[in-house]
Amino acid sequence: MPVVGKVESLWRYPVKSMAGEQIEQAFVGYSGVYGDRLYAFVNRRAPTGFPYLTGRTRPEMLLYRAGFRDSAGTLRPPNQGEAEELGPGLTPVYAAPDDLVVDVILPSGESLVVTDPALIEGLAGKGADASDLTLIRSDRALTDCRPLSLISHHTIGQIGDEIGLELDRRRFRANIFAQLNSGKGFGEDHYVGRRLRIGARCVIAVLDRDPRCKMISIDSETTEENKDVFGHVARVHDGCAGVYCAVLTEGMVGKDDPIVLLD
């Protein structure tokens, strides 16, 4: 079974559409990276098919930095060891809500707990009054499509080279940024329909190419939009960059873990 690359970095996003946190390791389960997209803001004025308040309409959300108060204690479920002794196919329970407290650092530098009503007041604006917004929580990652996303840094580099712009990888909001041995952009596309093992235990199925939206056009530091980024991906790469995955066997994944092709 060939090693086809390694994990360059691992990310989770405690609040949907806010800045994420880079972590050294995390439990990756059927619902995604532990603690990923645990919270989201629902806008009752938004279409019912996609009811969330996101950076697509509120780019400034990318400047809100969400992180777990107990970062080291929120990398795995509390009963992971006992569950794994029972064999694959079991889903460890999540920690109690009080053990998964998320703090949000505002662009001003002020820190608020994610449940503070003042956070909703700060996010309100055109198209969403404070009364329109509701914070929701789910132990299943509130992702747009599949529970796990992966993109190679070669893909990001190729897109940047093609449009003449150095791209911050955070634009792509993936869980796993990979370094593939092929060294070629869009190399991850070759694994669609195949299984990969990451680290000692975690097995994923690569299901689809990742269809992109205007979020990749927004600079993560300045929130300035460069429409050429998404426009180029739409024209040249069928609107896709990276892949979506499902988890077949749960386990810990960490930085520099090998990525092994199983079939």
C-alpha cells in the first residue's frame, strides 16, 4: 500500500464561517473533525435551503477568531479509548457542552463566549437584524456537504500561479491540507472513488471534487474580494478545488501523518 503524501496541517472551525484554528492532532469521526463547525448562525431572512449567515454575505465574519477555551482537552471525545476497544463502527459520544466552550475574539480584540448575545448584535447588519439571527449547536459538523474536506497545497499553489497571485490557504477552509508526493496540483482528484488511510487508524473515502463558491475570492486577513480567484476556478477547473470525503473508520489524525492509498 503506497504512501502518497502526508498531512501538512490540520484545521477545524468551531463556528461556521469564522476563522478557524490550526491544531496538531484531532479525532476524526463519522461526523468530521472533532469540534468542527460546532456552531453556526441561522438567518431567518436567508433561503431555507441554505439558512446560515456566512462570509458570503458577511465577509467580516472571517475576522472573528473562534477557538476552544480548553484547546488541548477538546481534541478527542472523552470515551474514545473505551469505544475503540469495542472495535470499528462505533461513534464515541461528544463531551458535555460545558466542556466544549468556544470563545470568539472580535476584530476589536474583545473576547466573547460564543453564546453571548452581544456577538449576535455585532454580526447584525444589512439583510440580517439581530432579531433575525439565531445561534445553533450540533455535535455533527455543520458543513455544507460532506463531513471532511481535503486539499493539497500544490493545488492552491497552481491556482495562484495561474492567476499571478499568492493565495493564503485559509481561503479554502479545508480540514486537511495535504502535501502529495506527486507534487502536482489537483493530484487529490485522482483519489475520488478510492480509500485513503491517514495515520494509524483513520480511513476515509474520497467521494467528490469540492465545488467552490465566492468564499475563495475573499482575503482572510483583509476581507477584500478578488473575483478573479473564483472566476478562474470556475472557468478553468469546473468550479472545483480539493475533495470532499466521508470517514469509514474513526481515529486520530495529526500533522505529518502519512496518507496511504488503500485501493
